[in-house]
Amino acid sequence: MGDFFQSIPLIDASASPKGGNGAKNIALLIDESIYNIKNIFNDGINFFTYESLLKLSGISAESLNEFDFFLSDFTSKYKLAVNLNYDFANSLFINLFKEQKRGFIALCKSPKNAESIHRSGAANYLFNIVKNRSLNRINIVDIYSLIGSEKPAEIKTSYNIINLKKQAKGTLLRICISIGATHPKRVWQSEKYADLIKLLSENLNCEIILVGTADESSAAEEIKKNLQSGTDINLIDLTGKTSLYELIYLIKDFDLIIASDTGTLHVSQIFNVPSVSVYTGNANFYETGPHIENSYVIYSKIECYPCMQNEPCRYNYACKNDINPEDVFNLALMQFIKNKKHKHFKKHEIKLSDVKKRVISNENKGNFSVAVCKHLDSIHFYPLYKKTITKNEFASEIFKFCWLGVLSKNSVKIDKNNVLRYTDKYYTIDKSELNSLIKEIYFMKDVFENARKSYIDKKFIDIDKDDFFYFEKFKEAVKSLGLNYGYFKLASDYFIDELNFSGVEKSFNDIILLLDSATDILKSNSSSNNNSNNSI
Amino acid sequence: MNNNIGFEIIETKIASAPSFKINGITVHSVYDPLSEARKWAAQIINRIENEGMPDKIIVFGLGAGYHIKALADLLKKQENTIKIEAVEPSEKSFNFIKSNFNVSELLKALKITVLDSACKNVYADASSISQELELDKGSILFCELPSYRKIFPEAYGLTYKLYGINQFFTPSSFKILVVQPMYGGSSTIGNYLHSALLGLGYDVKILDFSKFYDAYKYMGEFTPNEDHVNSLKQSLFNLMSEALLSSVFNEPPDLVIFMAQSPASERTLLKLKSMGIKTAYWFVEDFRTLTYWNTIAGNVDYFFTIQKDDFFTELKNIGANNFHYLPLACLPDFHKKITEINEEDRIKYGSDVSFAGAGYYNRKNVFAQLIDFNFKIWGSDWHVGLPLSLLIQDGGKRFTEEEAVKIYNYSKININLHSSMWHWDINPNGDFLNPRVYEILACGGFQLVDRRRYMEGLFEDGKDLVVFETVDDLRKKIKYYLANEEERSAIAAHGRETVLNNHTYERRIREMMNIILLDSYEQIKSKIETRKQNISELLKETEGNKELHDLIMQFSGKKSISIGDMAESIKRGKGRLSKSEAMILMLWAIKSKLVKLQGL
């Protein structure tokens, strides 16, 4: 569900006549479990599931012919087909469309799906961030848009394709707490939720609504047990009591949502609901963080965060322990202050600066960090205050902008001044590390530019044995560049794969554009450093 | 079968056509059994018209024969020569019918199969019932005398399912994965099982974990702490379990057969179950010596054992009810008589007396008393000093299975003493038969073996092999049979015939599959029926769609095809996918996903 709602900006843009395709007829192939959400969309957005497309009566000539006929008819209706999902069946389906196709497309025969499914550009990037998670800083909402429309997402406060609109509020603040997630690593402890609820109730005139599936009802009971009786808490437990449609209907009108990385959080973003989210375990906020501007994310500084979903936790979920209810509460206060909800505060004299200072002070003392979402033509996360970062982190930050240029096929032009302004505002890097990074990137740019001369300018199309041998060697060298310069690994993996899908020329052009943009930014950064005599 | 059957003749309105009751249930109409028979026959003719002409009709329930006569008359009128056969569940009822009704003409014209004449073990005999009724030959229309369904519900259910299995099931449509242990004797048996499954036409793969054995042995190098070593070994075991799950994830088999000591953790078994995959475990160990069965038996769908009685009691005690006795066997293609003597092999592997196997405690004690014979001992773990060490061949090295075949062939007498870690010589309570019993016989070897409880009914002492009771008895019999070659050869030949007729891995597989197919009939039928389609029909019906037709034409050599077969073939190809190929792969990918979700 979360993935689906994170693709809404792309779908809305496709339907938009301004800047989009102005598509009048959009078909969405979705999972059966979320089929009922179709009711929140306007006409013109049609939903399908595989169950609705197929009869499962076995392979018979009748069913094959019928399916063939259906496909011929269906696939000829659409000018553009996009597959955002690395799924074999979906990839095959996309193959059958006649007009333009983007994303993951099964083109070739191979016993291995990885060889069969074609993915280039943003789809290839998405595939490679799975094994290079710490290097990716592009939000999945932007990635989906880049796959489907070759530009970052256009984030709106209200989407035209959705017919549900916000309604007038009541007298109390309505705070939603979504207590579950699909993986235990992303679920915050019940007792902490209970403490948070106490803080909210003591300080705000609010009603708190717990949402989740039936599986989360027991966690809701745990939370309620932890709340002492006698405390005046206005708590409504809706876990397991709402259909998906009902849940969405409620979410759109909340004043705040507090959640982990779960579908409910992403639904709320579509309705511009302010959020404070707790990111633990394998949830990487850069990748799947809430995309509304000024959304807060709180996460642990522990070394192992973010981890891999299937990796067992050896630290007893320590990342969850680093996040305290008091800090989540403070971030909630900050949201309410920014959104001018003072009248609901029981103690009226609360200033944003004071709360922010508290958060920063706790951040310095504790083992957690806060990130806030900002929009600079795409979705970004920055810390609350200026921080010192390592060379690898700084490289990832710079590359983020460069990747946007590459994946949008250079249609998104990097506003160097803006990039520098933000990096300067939020990050400090040791000068020697910065200089070292600049040298390394220049070195890698040289490597690729020279290689391009050998393999493209020489018209490397008719490969002779020697050329092939040396090209294979070059590929090995690129892999080892990725291993030796950790921040470059995502790029090297992307390059190696892109060779298979888009050919030599495009692959080189992509990487050289990436490195070129990076050197351009870093050069400007360095010269402004020299002028100001400050380290950035 | 229930042997308590009561009969009663009943007069009807038609004097010449009495009816009767079996166990209080009326077999034919008490009013007009002949009219009832004609109506029944008309229904069968109707079915023939709707479903097409079968090669034969099998009627479950002979009864007084009125219905069969009516059917035969109708077919004769239509000048139809379809063969009719009858199945009578009980010998008692058959004898009653013969004695009380005029069925002599029918008995001459029909083939009648009486089910319970060999029905001690319904699953073991399921194969023979199938063979007897030739259920796999031609197209068959199966029908029944309605009253017999109530009178003999178990026999009817069994026969109906066997008929159904032969209609929808072909081995090539059934995917099996055999999971081997890292090491140990059961991996040899796993290999034989795999070969036999291939021979029967199953779509079978084998998962070999032997490469993990070195890592397993090496665990002890890291720490002397036994608990830590065990913990490391457990981690390795878990890794193998995960590897198994990875291997089945993309192409789930229909059945996974685990051999003893293979990585069958509870998590793995539950995961396979959630994927709709049936699991079987063949525990080919002594349950008293290795007790890990109690963590496995309850988690697999079918637990096969080489022991029963006490083991079955223990299994019931832990709440298991899915266990079946399945003794070991031989693989005739491998365990065979050598017809062309190789002199070099004969010199090396031949002797008057031989034993091939590991040096267990009781064997050392017994064989130390046979050193005056021309006796060769083959195998490992014989850590002994003189005088036994003089008999150990090849420096106590492990022998291969190919060498075992030579040993069994070239030795005049093969001793087979079942191992025991705590009996001085012979285990007086030994029950199961080890693989050697079958393998020696299949190779045409003469065998002297210690008495085992389960030998009764499988092999005859003095005809198939010779049993010794004590070490003295063993010595006497060695001397006797060395001096009586003709008798020795006759026993070996007879033993070979017995084992090849009754105790092959093919036969065990049939039995295993009968158990599984009969038990999971509806589920497996549903799964397979959605897969297969007759090739020729498909080709005919896709004539209008050239691309699809050409794609299916590639499989014209096969009788039938599943979408999985087509998908596999497409994936093995090279180059771009055509539209039809993409469509077939997509259908297969979606069906696999949905079948997994629906637990089919």
C-alpha cells in the first residue's frame, strides 16, 4: 500500500494536462488486497488486478486464445506503460504493450529473472539501491516519478485524481498514531507509544486515534494497558475496525500523524497531513521518508541503521531504544506550532525556538537524530542543525543532486547555488576530507573519460577479441573502484548493469555526467571556501 | 477390508430376480431389479455419448449381475464391443454371489477383480490393484453399482481414487525434489531414490549438501567448547535450510522428499507447507539410536520409516499420525549380476567369505571368530589390531557403491551382520533390514544374515537367503555352503528373483506415491489438472493463431504439456521474447503467484 501511495504524484502528473501527459485514461494494475481504494479516485483512473484479468482454469486453447485476444486489445489502448515493480509477471505484462514502455520490462529469454528483466536509467538505479542503501538519498517518490516521467515528483497539497477532499475540523486536535508496520524491525515499542500518548494528552487538547490492522489490535491493547487509569486521555482505538477506504477517509482529516515507515504514513502524505515518523530497523528515511515539506523523521545514530530487512538483528533492536517519547512529542509540538495550532495547547506559552532547542540539546546528549523534509525541486532530508559529516556522507549528498540530473536525462538542471546553499547551511566537512573527495572524483572522472575515448570514440561496436578482453578488465576495474571508494559503489554497480541494458555509450555518458556535475559543484564549493576561508 | 460381512437373500416382485443384502444394505431394488438395472445401464450409455467412447468400462460392484447384463445387452444392440470388467471388493461377497445367483455366463465373459484377496496393506496393494485393473492403459469409464458405495465405502473410495489418479496423474507432470544429507548412508539411498524416480519418469531434482560436509567437520577447529561447536553446526544447518528454501522459491516442486539427516528444520517444513508443497521424510535410521525424529515427524506431511511396532507407538505418543512403514530396497539398474567376469576384479574383490561395511562393535567381535576362513573385510572404522587387521582390505578405506557390487558378485558368501553398538555379537531384537540385504540379493550374491524380525513375509530362510542364529551357527553354515556350491547358487538365484519382483526402489516409490496421492487426492488433482492439456488438442485449437501454434508445436513430441513445461522451455531459449512467449511466461508467473497465495 505504501508503495502505491508513493506513486500517486507520478499518476497525478500523468493525468495532468499541464506538464504531464494529460492522459484521459489511466489503468493501474494493483494488488488484490488494496483494490478497494479505487473508490477514492476519480473516473478515468481504472483499476485492475491479475485475478480480474485471468481465468485460472488451466492451460487450454480456449483460455490462451482468449487471453491473447484480451492482451491485443488492452495493450493497444495505452500510449505509455510503466512498471515500477521488479516483478517477473509485471515485467512480462509491460513487454506486451505496443507503445512506449518504461521501468522494468522482461525482454529476453533467460533462466534467471535478473537477466530477463530489462531496466535502465531510473529503474536500474532503483534496482541497485537495494544493495547500496546507505548511499542513496533520493526518495522513492522521486524515483518512481523519474521512472515514469523522467523527472522528479511534483508534490502537491491536493491531487486532482483523488476525489476525497479534506473537511472542516472539530474543536480538538486529531492525532493519529499508526502503531504497526509490515516488519517487526519497524515497529516502535508499545510502552513508548503509551508514554507519548500521555505527553500529548497532558499538553494538548486532543483526541488520539490508534489505527492499524487487526494484527495490531494486541499491540493497541498493550498500549492501553500501559496508560494509567485516572489520566484524562481521549483515546480511540480503531485498530482492526476500519476498512482501507474508511481508514483513508479518516486519515485525510488528521492534524498530525505519528507513525513508523508504514502504508498509513504514506497515505497521509497524499492528503498533506503533517507527520512525525519514527524510522528504525530497515526503514531508510532518505528512501521512504514522508515527502511533505517539513515532515520530521527521528532515527537512531546507531551504526547498523539502516539494516537489511532479512538480516537478523544482533543488537536486540537497539535502534528503537534510542528514540524517546519525549523527543517524538517535542517534534509533534514543533509541527503544531508551525501549523498554527496554538489554541489547542494547554500551556499557551510554548515557543518553537524553545522546543527546537530542547530537541537539539537531547540530540546532542542522546543517540538519535532528526531529519526534516525540504523541497528543492525534489525531496530532500536535512538535519535540524548544522552537522559535521564524513566524506562518504558528503559525497552521497552531492551525488544525490547529480543523480537527479542523470536519471532525468539531463532535463533537471542542477542549481549549483541552491545546492551549495543547502549543503553549506546544514553540513560541515573537514577541509582535508573535502579536498581528498575532490581529488578522488576528478580521478574517477579521468578514468571514465579516458575509457570512453577507447571504447566509444573508437566505435566499439565490432568487438574484436582483444577489445573484449580489455573491456572485461575495465569492468573489473570499475567494480574495484566501487569497492575502494565506498561512496562510488552505487555508481559503479549502476554502470556495470547499464552496460547490459543501454549499451556502452549511454552508460559512459551517464557516469561522466554524474562525475562532471559532482566536480562542478565541488569546484564551486572549494572556491567559495577559499574565498570565505571557512571550512564547509 | 472388513471381513465381517453378513448376507441375506431377499425376494422381489420379479420371482426370477431376487435381490440380496450385504450388512443390512439392499444391493438391488426389492421391487424390480431388472428395470432398475436397465435404467442404470441407460445412464451409462448416456455418459458414453457425452464423454466419448472408452476402451473399457469398469464396474465397481458385481452384485447379482443384473446391471452388467443390462449394460452388455444395450451395448450389443448398438453393436458396440467395449470391454466390461467388474470389481468385487470382497472375496466373501464374491463367493456368496457365485453360490446364490446365476452369474456363470458373466464370469466367463468378464474379467472380475476381487480386491481383498491381497488387501492387507491397502497402499502396498494399491499399486497391484492399479496394475491388475490396468488403470493406466487406454481410456476407461468408471462406474459403480450405487448400493456398493454405501456397503464398501473404503474400497470404493480407494478404487475411485486409483482410477482418478491414473486419469490425471502422469509422473512427468509431478515435480519432486530429493534433499540429501551432508553425509551418511542415507545419501546413498537418496541417490538410488533419485535414480528410480527418474526411471519412472518423474520430474525430479536432487539437492546435494555434501559440499557442506567439510565446513561441518571444520567447525571443531574454531573452539574446543562443545556447546559453541554445536551452536556453529546449528548455524550451518540453518544456512542449509535457507539454501533449500531459496532453491524451491522460484520453481516450487510438488513434493520434497527429505532423506534422513537432511536439513529439515521446523521453520523450513512450515515454510514449505505455507507454499503448498507436500513434504515427505524417509527416516532410514534406527529410531532408538537416533532420536531426532521426534522433532520432525509431526512437521512433515508423510513420515516413512523402516521400523514399525514400537516406533509407531512412539510416534503416536508424540501425536503424529502420518507415518507409514516403507522398507529399503535395491536398484536393479545398479545392483546387478555381473555377467562378464573381469579377472582382475575377481581376484581383488573375490573371496570365499566377505563383509562390506563399517566396523561396529558387534561385527569386530563376531568377525574375530572367522579369521580362519578366506575372509575379506571391506570398509572403514575398523580400528583393530591383529588378528582382524589381516582381513581388512584396502587399508580400511571406504569402498564405493560400485565396488560393493563387485564384492557382492565375486564373493562366494556375503555375510550381512546388522550393526549394533552395544550387543556383543547378534542383536536378538533386531527388526529392520539394512540396505545390504536387498543389494546383495539383487547382485545375485549368496547371503548369510542374522535373524531380523521384519524378514518374515519378505524373504524365506533357506530359499532366498540363509539366516544364522549364533556365531557357531554362522561358522557351520559358512563351511556347509562353501562345500555346496549348487545349493548356494540356487538360493542366490531365488533370492535375486524375489528381490527383483518385490523389493525395488521403483516399487517403493509407487507405494510412497500411492500413499501421497490417495491421501492428498483432491489437492494434487486440482493442482495438476490446471496444468495439463493434451498437445494434439492444443495444436488443433490454436491453428488460427500462428505464433501460438508454432510455439506449441515445439512440444509436439510430448503427449501433454503444462504451462510450467512451456515456461521452462522458453526461459532456456536465447534472444528476445516473442509476444506468445511473453504471454505464456506471464500466465505461468501469475498462476505460480496465485497458486502460492491460495495454498494450492
